[in-house]
Amino acid sequence: MTSHRRNLSISSTEDDPYAHAESYYGDKKSLSKSSKLGRVRTFSVFETKSKIFDDFRKDLLKDHKNSSCENIGDDKTPSPEKSPSPPAPVTNGNRRPSIVPIYDDIANQSSSELKPELHARRASVDDSFLRPKKFYINDIDLTLRELLENEDTDHNYQITIEDTGPKVLKLGTANSGGYTKAPVRGTYMLSNLLQELTIAKRFGRDQLILDEQRLNENPVARIKRLITTQFWKSLTREITKDNIVEMSKDTKIKESYYDAEGKLIENSESHRIYIPHNRQDQYEYFNSIKKANPNIVLDVVYLPEKIDGQFIKSINNKPGLLALSAKPDPNEKGNLLNEPYVVPGGRFNELYGWDSYMETLGLLTDVTPKSNHEHLRLARGMTENFIYEIHHYGKILNANRSYYLGRSQPPFLTDMALRVFEKTKEVYPEKLPETIDFLKRATLASIKEYLTIWCAKPRLDEKTGLSCYHPEGVGIPPETEATHFDAVLKPYVQKHKLTQAEFIEKYNSQEIHEPELDEYFLHDRAVRESGHDTSYRLEGKCADLATVDLNSLLYKYEVDISTVLTNYFDGKLQDVNGTVHQASEWIQRAATRRKNLTKYLWNEKDSMFYDYNVKTEQQTGYESATTFWPLWSQAATREQAKKLVENSVSKFEEHGGLVAGTLRSRGEINLHRPSRQWDYPYGWAPQQILAWIGLNSYGYTDVASRLAYRWLFMMTRAFVDYNGVVVEKYNVCKGAVPHRVDAEYGNQGLDFKGVATEGFGWVNASYLVGLQYLNLHAKRCLGTLTPPEVYLRSIETHKDTVEDVQGIV
């Protein structure tokens, strides 16, 4: 009998229940109009009418009558008189609905319907009960509607643990053509059902066969699959002729200008792209798109050769996208191929600085000589774009929008380029000369950035030899929310007896001079350049701080550049200006910075690296997770690393990983001193990733693994309980709803209906990188949502047992 059952499988054994959405649901264009399901993965769901199946059913009934254990494995069901009366089911033609609420229970079926069901569910005889089912959804819209009506009780188009529905629904099985019902139980499976139906609908499906394995998929495997096959794709951007208008649209600033009659036009949607002054090919390319499409609105504007704070302020009301790296199309004269990049997600729809480095780490985790070359292309594209930005805009930008021209972000280019270089050598060994050329260009760009941005005035503090975040800029940052600076500006508005809008206009044009306000916005811009916007660690003083994070990164630049010059260019490399850069010079720079890191930033008593205020000439004493960055860059000595691990990891370790800063340092929060998102109790993906890498580099792999498990558990728990959510940042403290962050900007990645399609760039990366630090046992515990305390206790017990056995031996 079992063999008959296998032969009657309505799907090909080659079907992959975890296939990419495009493969699983099929391309809309490839639909067969004659298909009963209107989809590529079509197979007959009406085989129940075949003679073979009729004979099989007769065998089932005969065996059922002779069985003396017919109730084995049956569900306990309420009696009909205690069950609420079911509403009249909505049917599709003569068919029963594909989804049945829990109140339409098996108890309401006739005995003739019931008997074969009882037998079919006996695992002792029929292994189909144990094998994954396939559900037949004959009306996706109807199924979605009923699912949401029954389970989405808070009406947010998500199914979470906070919904109070019955948490059980029944779907028709494919083998019965939707007639036989099987339950889908619990928040996780029901939310996955909502996600799969939403995806299928977006692919243009009306009906489908859905594998049960997609609903109860191991959450670790599901998160990884969604990131690698869907999230990265959704976050990928690449400028083309067809999308330049949409890509150039600014989502943060609405344009304002005076028309020909002198009337002020505000809140006009802008479509503009700025081109470097010496890239005529790009200027002509984007203008050719305008000429070929006279109906589109697109301003193509040259930038001046000199870009300073005054110029940046002058175009604040004319926001635009900044052009990125492009090369001639070998197959089409005049066409340019623009390098791709990955955006963070949410409101951040540009190429961001240090986000891109973290994303690169995640993208490269699954690149092999045989697979995922597209991820390598994305990582390479972002690196090429950074090289382009340094050459044409003078720095790696905060992001490629016009109002970011004055500021950078934490520099990671050397390590990013080396990782892409090594992976490219592995995947394309035959292209070694071109790969070496890529490394050369990246290294020369890094040298230029180092010498002209980070180790030049105003960012370099000559007395300490350390660097500070200190970007150019005039006036008030235009990209923030309209009310962001209300409290800061209020006393000045009252002082000058103007409206806030009038004051901002006069202050930005320097008709009004307020030195204290100038100082405030200098530090505010520096905080934004640091990437840690915002935190009480940096507020009101950032431009005066030689921070642990920046100087750790610059030490890594020095070491990486000396290594590249030594290993690949015979110890020296000449730039376009004829200057020869010697490896020995960079070795000396690294040694000097490492000495200064210890002298000014290391606190022996506290076993911590602190930021150093170059004006007050004192350490700040603010406990920040950036204290682990010298481990990532390997600027810390072995003794410093040992003390950090023994005495300071515990200051930051929370239920969900490392907190960005300690509660002691943050201090009291009240109406006049609100939460800052880079402070306690929040944790961020880059802080976790850099700490894992650093701890592992110094041999503390067990600590890195422990912290990785905590972070990944928190992410997985939120993903399972809250409809597949993956967000920008988390509250890492025990007892919190981790993705609920009410500080300042809220959280990115929450705004979806039915299914999350992007996650968030560096958080996606942190999951993939974190898995590299977990062994098989840890991954299995993660998949079963074993809490960190339980998992770590089992690890300690195992260690104690091993030590006892070794002692006896």
C-alpha cells in the first residue's frame, strides 16, 4: 500500500520545496494558459479520479474495517453540540474552500468522510502521515482574506504572537484536490502561510500547490534562504536607462525654488543627477536618455571642480543623486554600464559608507567558485563605487546624495578591497592580472583618502597624532526630519523674534551669526560622519574626539597598505601624481598609531579603550562597544585583549548580544534627556560583527561564538514570533520586544504587509556572518529556539564532563 502511495505522488520528486520564489512560483510570463493552476509548477491535483486511486481507496476502507486500532493517532475533537455552528463556506464553483477555520472541525464531517481520514492518519501503517504534505490553494485571495480575518486580530497585516486568533487553520491537501483538510498550527506556520500566499499573489498566482515544508521550515534555514535569495536582490540597485528617473528621485528632501515669476515653489518632487566635472562621458550619457525620452523630467548637472561647504549649502534645496562608477558597454556604443550596489533598506535608499562594508562581509559568505557569483559582483561593484567616490568627490561619502558631499563615514576600504580581491582570485583565477589591477586601484584610492581626508586638517590632531570626525558643512543638515532640531532652535527663534522657517533661512545664509549654534552643528555633522548618530557618547563634542573606532580603522589602513605593497608591488607603489609610496613608511605609521592608541585611548585600570578629547586632553570614560574595534584591527596588544575579555566583555554582554553602550555611561533618561539609538539598551549589527572577528583573531573563539549565538537567537526569536521581521537595530536586553525601538528615528524594516522583502542590509549580513561562528550543535539549538542561557549552560556542562573524563584518564 505504501508503495502505491508513493507512486501516486502528485508532484515530481525533483520539486524543491525550498526553491527560490522565482522558481517555486514561476515567472508570470511563462504561465501556461491551459494550466488548471495557472502556474509553472503545475501537476494534476485531480488524480483522485483515476482508477489506481479508486482501487487504493477501496484498499484503505477494507483495511480500516479490519483494523482493531482505528482511533490511534486521532485528534481529540470537540463534540458537535459544543462546537459553534460553522458559517456557510464560500465555495469556488462546486468545490469546497481551500481554507477552513478551526471551528469547521472534523467532527462536523459525515462518517463516510471521516473513516478514510482516520486510517490515512495512522502512522503505524501509512507513512504519508509522517511525510510532508502539499496543500492545494484553489483561491489565493479568498485564502488570504480568511487567514487575516481569523488570525490577524490587530489588523496590521502580520500574524504575530500578539494576535489572539485560534492559531489553527485547515487547508485542503493536494492529493485530495482540496477535499481533505489538514491543520496548519501556531504563529510561525500561520505567519509563513501569510508570507507565502503574499509572495504567490505578487507573482500573479490565483491558485497554487504549497509545500508544508515551506511553512514549518527550520527558521535558521528560512532566514538564511530569504536573505541570500530575496533580501539581497530587493536591496540591489543598478542605474539603467529605464530606472534613472525613479532612482534620482529624492525621498528625504522636497525641492523648493523660485519660478520665472519670482514665486516660491515648495515641495516639488525632484529628479536630478549630479556628474563630476571631468566625466563628460557620463554627462552625455544621461543627457542622451533625456533626449530619447522627451516626456521624462531629469536634470543632469555638472559639479564644480572645487566642492566646499558653501557650495554644498547652495544646493541644499536642489537635492540630487550623485553619479557612481560606470564603464562603456562593449555591446552598445554610447551606453554605460553602471556598477551595482546594495542599499541598507527602509528610508536609506542610497550607497552608504560603512553599511556597504558590512553588507560585503555577508555577501561573500556563500560565494564559491561554483555558486553565487552575483554576490561577488555586488561586493566588487560597491568597492568600485568607493574608488570612484574618492577620485571624484574626494572621499567615501556618507551616501551618494548631494547633501552628503561634505561628510564621510567610518573608513573600511582596505579590508573591503582585500576581501573582494581574495574571493575574486578564488573564483576567477584566470583573471589574476585584472584582479591585481583592481587591488592596485583600491590601494591608491585608500592612500589618497587616508592622506587627504583622515590625516589632514581639520580631522588630524597633530599633538596626539590621532584623527577625529570633523566634516565640512555650513548651516543645518537638510536631510533630517522637519522637527528634529526644534528643541535646539527654539531659544534662538525666540531671541530673534522670527518664525523657525525664517530663522533657518537667515542662519543658513549667514545673515544671522550664532557661534554656539555653529559649534552645535559642527559636532552634529561629526556625529553623522561617525555613523553613530546619535549617542550621548558623542553629543556636543564629537569633532573634538579622537575616537577608538576611527583610529582603529586607520591603523587597519596602515597595516593593510603596507601588506599590499610588500606582497604584491615589491614594497612600493606610484600614484598618478608621481609620488612613490613605500611599504616601510606605512609600517612606521602603523607602529606610531598603535603606540598612540595605548598612550591616549587605553585605560589600564578599567581594561577599556576610551575616546580621547583633544581639547580637554582627557579620556571621556564613556563605555562603548567600540572598545572592541582595536581587536578587529589588531591594534590591541595581546595583554590588552586578555584584559578586555576578562574584565570588560561582561559590561556589554546582554541577553541578545553586545549593547552599544553601558547603562552606567548613558545615565538617566527622562523627558528632557531622551533615549539615543546608539546607547543602552540597543545593539547594532556592526558592533557584533567587528567584535566577533576581533575576538576570534586573538584566539577567543568561544567568546565570539557565545556572543554570536545570543545575537542570532534574538534575531531568530523575533523572526519566528513577529511574521519574519528583520530590522535595522534591536533592544538586546532580556524581556524586551527586541525590534521595538522607540528612540529617535524608530526602526527601519518594520513597514511591510504580509511579508518582509528586504530585511535590513547590515543585519542580513550579521546573520550570515554569525552562522560562521556556530558549530552544528549551536545551529541546531538555534533552530529549535533554545534560549542562550539553556544552550550556554549545556555547553558548560559538556566542558565539565570532558574535563572530568580527561582527569580520570
